[in-house]
Amino acid sequence: MIPSSKPRAQKNVVVSEAIELWRDLMTDPFPEFFLFGVRNYYTESFDPGGSGRGLYDDAIFVVGPEVFVAFNANVDPSAFRKGIASLATGWHPYKPGKHGISRPGGGYPAFRPATKGEELPVYRDGESGISKRPGVAINIHRGGLHTTSSEGCQTIHPSQWDAFHALVTMELKRHSLKTFWYGLITGPIV
């Protein structure tokens, strides 16, 4: 379910991809701190000809002036199911929060969409193009050991979650941010 190594892209390559995506979609100044996901980072080497579903074959990079750290991630739903959401490529605002807020105890630490109604653009299994129905609460959270635990969320392998969450939280404090940008592309990148 997880490659034997963390993603190894170079910072200048990731930043270049991020800037290109930003330039295509955004008018605000490029952010100093951001997260950058790459769908299918390992798919061909880890799951040749596969769908990448149910695997930590994607990458999420934490990027800032003082930081560049890669994490094994899953940015797809765990399985195919008609109507299930996959986050659309592009830039999306996020904020600290919790996942599983309807559970007893109110859930656990995660990052949630910082949009009205927590809505984000998504693709849906069985539909073509960006769905007319937005995805809601497409969170970034800890995945599972035996499943990626995703019904559309972005998940980090549990062995890396604590480090990921602590690093993003620390960088938000360092930059005095309440929200951050998460960019997502479909790879591969070199």
C-alpha cells in the first residue's frame, strides 16, 4: 500500500510546477508557504497499469522558504463508486480543523476546506469533467494502515501523519497564517 521510500522530487521542480499552476489559475501573489499534491506520483512504478486507488502512491509536499518535506499520500478515493468525489486539480484553500466531527469526541486533527460550506470542485466517478455538484469536506487527514480511508479526502500514511500535521501546524504559526493553499496536479513530475 505504500512505496518503500518517500517522494524524492527536487524543491526547484515542485516550486516550478506550483508557480506554473498558480500562474494559470490565480491572480493573487504566489504564496510563500503552501502544500503541493501530485496525483500518480508513483502509479507507474508502484502499480503499473493500475488506478492508484487504495494506495499511497501519490505525494504531498510541504513547501516554504525554510522547509521542503515530502510525504506519501493518497489523493483519490479508496475505491471506485458511482458518484464518489475526487478533488479536482488546481489550488484550494485549507485551514486547521478536525476530521470525523460527527464521531463521539468530535473527531481528530485534520485540515479542512476554507471555503463557504467547505465546498470544492471535484470529479465524480461515472461523470465526465468537473462535477456540477461540489465536493464537501474534502479534508486532508490521517489514512489507515490497511486502507487509505478516503471517500474523496487527501490522506497521509499513518506512519507519517504526526510529522506532517506537526510540520504544517508549525509553518502556519511561523507565517502567522490561519489558512493555506493546497495545489494539486496529476503527475508524474521529474
